[in-house]
Amino acid sequence: DTGVSQNPRHKITKRGQNVTFRCDPISEHNRLYWYRQTLGQGPEFLTYFQNEAQLEKSRLLSDRFSAERPKGSFSTLEIQRTEQGDSAMYLCASSSGLAWIDEQFFGPGTRLTVL
Amino acid sequence: DAKTTQPTSMDCAEGRAANLPCNHSTISGNEYVYWYRQIHSQGPQYIIHGLKNNETNEMASLIITEDRKSSTLILPHATLRDTAVYYCIVRVDGAGNNRKLIWGLGTSLGVNP
């Protein structure tokens, strides 16, 4: 399967713990996005990478959140000192930046539950 | 903040056309309208997008009003597999060529046999 993959698919943690999610984009895509989606809402933009450079961060991304894309391939999203309000689906998407469509291809998401 | 408003839910009979409306009255001249759908427990899937002209692909048609303040997504022959939440989205160009998608709340489409 050459689509976007995310791991783990589900994560249950206790409040105050740190969690890390991984996203593997489509191999030739240089753009990578993280979104957060809570129940009944549309996805909300968190951050954007072009290759290894993090070029935009949403104000939703508090200082407890950090994202990296060290070699311009896979990306990680870490949440430190998790809070119950962090419970959500975390979606990763990638795109090539080419052609006028510039379709973002989404992974299946990581569902985080903070107890 | 969302730039689009959509009905919360709609129903459609299988085999009939599904017409999903969207209002985006504050859209700027260079901002695109995108449609994605999300089937339960899956990541969103691209359907179609447009700027000013009507567009058609193998999945759907997009009709954009001349003033660009609203649009309609048309699924010409809805099937049970089209049951999903449909999002009307405005694409805003952000920092570093970030083609940022601003999502609304979506329309939950139910296709009935």
C-alpha cells in the first residue's frame, strides 16, 4: 500500500503522560500536514512542513506540542503532559505541491484518548 | 474560523442525484473551493475543487455561482457507498506556500436504498 500511514491507530494514555505519533507520507510528496479532529467537527490545521522545514504552525499548537520531520520523509507529533482536552483524532496528510489540484492525501488517523 | 456553512444533514435515495449546497460568502478572489468526504473512521478523501468555473470529474460535479458566494456538489447517481460526511472547504494560501484547508462542520449525507 503506497498511501499515507499513521501509527499507532489508537492510543490511550493517562493525563500528564507524553505521547508520540508517527506519520509516513506518500514517498514522493514533499509537503506534510497535521490536523486535529474532535467529535462532530471538521479537521483543524495544526502544522505544515515542506521537506524538513516546518513553515507554519497554528495557534492551536501550544508549547506542549512539537512536530518534526527530520529528513523530509516521515514526521512525528509529540504531545507532552497530555490533558483530557487533547483527546481527538490526529490526522496526517501529504501532497506533492504539483499540479493545480495539489490534493492532500490523508492517513487513517491516530485516535488519542486521555484518561 | 470556518469560512463555509453547510446543512447539518441530508438524505438521498439510491440511484438519484445528491445535491449538497455550501455557502462561502466571505471567500476572497484567489481562494479555491474544495470538497472532501469522510467515511466513518477513515481519513478524508478528495472529491473535487474549483475557483470560478464549474468542474466535473469521475466522482462529481461542482457548480459555483457567478458571485462565488455559494456552490453545490452534485453526486449524479448516489450509491450506498456514498454515505459519508461531506466537507466544503476554502483553501487559503499561508506561509511557505502552505495551501491550508479551512474546514467547516460538513454535511452528513445518508443514502437510502
